Amino acid sequence: MVVLKHVIVYFVISLVAAVVPYSGCDGKEKDLSGLFREARIIPLASPKEAKDFVLPDINENEVRLKDFRGNVVVLNIWAMWCGPCREEMPSIERLYQEFKGRNLVVLTVSVDTADTRLVKDFVDKHGYTFPVLHDSRASIMKRFGVRFLPVTFLIDGGGKVIGKAVGPRDWGQARVMRLLEEILIRSGENP
């Protein structure tokens, strides 16, 4: 019964959020609701500042979210034990390859309690090349109010969270690419 209640609440929130326009960091109204809806990503009615964090990547280099200001950030939170997380990883790699070298950064955060070596082995075994951070205490989940995995946040160039996707997606689909291209254009990138 509790699961059904969560599904209904999520569905209602998705419907309401899908018709709310996105207001970008420049304060101008940006009606991307149709693109968000097509991509199955919930736009935030009132974009909020992304809470900064510092985490090590799987090579033990320190990474700070704030260092990516000026770029659109796709922030994915996942775990190796999470089947739906593993399901979407190949499409995250496609997304990363598609936008590599542009003003879009793909950052993934493993919240596995396992040693970083095991996360690195998992990533290497599957040939993923996108950046992987490791948060063995899962502190990012509290920081971003995460209750389910996988979850992905879209952060605009001004550092505001503008969208949220709960559950797996095919990040390589044309409808997702169209949304991200439009966000990049409206963030000032000329394709």
C-alpha cells in the first residue's frame, strides 16, 4: 500500500511539474516543459541552488561541484547493487561521449559502501569512461534529498537544479538530447 501511495504521489507530481515552465539563471522565462515531459524529466518550478560538495573520484582525485559552474551538469547518483542503475549506465556513457568537449558535464556518484577499488573495478570492467565519484557514506543522498536510486539532477550553468529524473532512463534517446541541447543553447552555448 505504501509503494502504491508513492507511485501515485510521484505520478501526480510528474504531471503537475511537466506543465511548469523553467526559469533560467538569467531570470527570463524559458518554457521547456514540453521537452522535459518528452524526456520524462521533472522540471523544478523554482530552480534551487545545487548544494556544493567535494568527493573523491575513483582515482582518488578531489572533485568539487562548484568547479563546474558555467557548464550544464548531469549529476547521476547510483550504486552497483542497484539493477536499474546498472541498466542505465551504457546510455550515460553514450550521453557522455555525445557531449564530451562541450559545456555539458556528466558526473556520476556511486553511493556504494564498498571500497573505492571495487567501484573502479566495476567501472573499468564495463568500459565506462565518464567521471565517477565515490561517496561511501552516501552523504550526497541527504544533501540532495534522494530516497530512490538511480536519480539524476540537471543543473544549469548558473548552478541551479532545474530538473530531476527518478528511476532509469535511456540517456541516449533523441528526446533527451533535444532537451539538453536546448538547455545548452539557453545557457549561452553555440552548438
